[in-house]
Amino acid sequence: MELSEQNSKINFKAFLWHSAFLALASNFMDVDTIIPSMLIKSGGNSIHLGILTAIMLGGSSLFQLIFAGFLSNHSYKKKYLLIGINLRVVALLSLSVLFFKSPGLSGDLLIFMIFLLISVFSFSGSFANVSYVDIMGKSVQENKRKKLFTSKEIINSIGIFASAMIVRELLITFEFPKNYSILFLFAGLLLAIASLGFWYLREVKSIIKKKRGFWEFFSKIPSEIKKNTNLKYYLLIINSLGLGLSILPFFILFAKDNFGLSYHMIGDYLLFRTIGMLAAGLFLFKNSNRFQYKNLLKFSLVLSALLPSISLALKDLQQVYQFIFIFSGIFVAAYKVAVHGVLLEISTNENRAVYAGISGAGNIVTTLFPLFAGLLISIIGYDMVYLSVTVIILSSYFFVTKLKCKPAHQ
């Protein structure tokens, strides 16, 4: 079944609807500021933060392998996308209830329940993401994809800027734990509204040449990587950039250890991060016909490598330190556009769900690094951990130069 221009336009609008409300929801559940600060304010330490970050980033990616094996056998994935999103909504609303009831809970039980609910939130997100990548790849015409990506990014930036102001005021106005209870309530409701856009998607049927069980799917991974050099380099790159993503939540803990962590500071960090994402989104939108995904990937890698070292250099400058979150926002915005664009360019409608799963499961570093980072920071401190991250990320620049992408579509 071919994708008609009319259906492509309808799907384009559906993705933008989802992006708009997801952007409004994102700051209420931000994985680099709100969720880490939530854990820290609940009594968590560097080891707890490492475990939570591993769940949010690495664990969810690892589960994409299992889900991709299942979803690759289904021609239509819309209902699975909606199931994944709705499970995230349930997890967020449950977190809201948890913090409302938290004064009557012990600290250990509260942290355990946070781990449990964030696991549901993250793993259901990976289930939804495999479906999302596959549906996006076949639901919008190829010559409109870059416009969609950049349009999504500018909508995301505007939405998260508006929500950042709201989140900042809620953090300051209400005391713990009521403030976090309200944040997760809004996050769940906004995410539910965002999912309404997908009810109107007109999904194109995927051609399933051969259905495979999980173990057969798993056994095919080495050959898929071997026969596609681009996929091999892509896996090496996202493992490297996974370090950059994994270290971002620790900037909050670093701030707490050096300056303390007031709700004003958390709100300011979130706001500055949002400004960075907005600036990057505006630039990418304005230059959508000129940039190449490969060059954007290079920029993301270099910026990601520099952030930990900049953080160390500013450890005695509280007023200046907050500006690092502007650059972390720029990195996150550029990274998302680059890696999604590259994945679509090295895959086809037939193997996209498979490649999405492999790329998630192959991101092993993102799974393991936060666990070791949390432990190592408690033993040897931030300096060695941060500098090691910088060196490892910069060394992977070679793999980006080897990546072969299709010519950019205007």
C-alpha cells in the first residue's frame, strides 16, 4: 500500500499535535532536571541516581530489543503505540499519587516506588518508541521528513519554554512533596492529550516477509550489523553519545554538592536548558534545507564531549554554572534531530522497526555507564569521571566521519 499525499498531510498534522502537547508535558517530567531532583529531594544519593538514570536511558533502550522482535512481526503498529503511551500516562499519574501520600511512607519505600514507577514509565516508552519510529518512517513522505523534524523541534522548543515557566513557579510556590505531585499530575494529563493525535493517524501497512520469534530475531542481529556498515557505525556513535546523555542528570547532583539545591535553582536550571533547546530549535528550523544530519551529529558529539569539562571549570562559580544548562539544551535538541534523521536514512520500511530495536539494545554504554558513574563518583569524585567521559566521546569522532548518509532531501 502506497502512502498518498493526502494521508501524508494528515499524518504530518497528527505528529505535530502530539509534539505540541508532549512539549508542554516534557518539562513536568524532564529526565535531566525534574526527575533527578525529585530523587535527590526524596533522599537519593549518587548511587541511587545512577540506578535511576540507567533505568531511564539504558534500561528502556535495552527493552527496545524485546519489543522490536515482537513488533517487527506486525504490519500495523498504531495500537501498540497507543498502549505504550497510555502506560506512561498511568505511571505518571501513579507518581502523582505516590508523592501525595509520601509523608506517610518511609524513605526506602518511597525510593523503591520511584524506581518501580519510573521503570514502567521508561519501559513503556521504549515499547512506544519502536512503533513511533516505524510509523513515522512510513507515514510521512520522504521529502517532507526534514520539515517535520525541524517543525517538531521548533514546536517542542516553544512548548517547553512555556511549560518551563509554569514548572518553575509550581516548584517554588508549593512545598515538597506537593510540588512534585502536582508536576506529575499535569505531566500525565498533558501526555494523554498528546496521544489523541495518534488516533487520527492513517497508517500504511508494513510488508512482513517472514515472521520471526524472539530468539530468531535476536540471532539475526549480528548478521544485520555485519551486512550494514552504516548500522555498525551508528551503534558505535550512539553508544558514545549515550555517555553524553547519561552524564546530564549528574549535573544536578554536582550542583547540589557544590552549591546546594533550592527549588529556585532547579527552576532556573530547567529554564536555561529550555532556552538552549529553543535556540537550537529555531536555528535548525530556519536552516532545515541546508544542514546535513552527519554534520549535525558531529556538532552534537563535540558539544557533548565539552560539557563535563566545562562543568568542572565552573564548580566554584554558582551564578555562571547555570549557563551550562543552556548548552546541554542545545546538545539535546541537536542530538534528537541528528540521530532520528540518520536512523531513517540508513533503514527502510521493511527493516526500520528492527533497526530501531537494534539501535536501542545496542546502546549498551547508556545502560551500564550510569551505574558505574554513580558508584565511581562516590569513590573517586567528579573530576576523573567527567574527564574520562570527555576523552571517550571525542575519540568516537572517527566513526562519524565513516558514516555514509543519503543526500539530504529538501
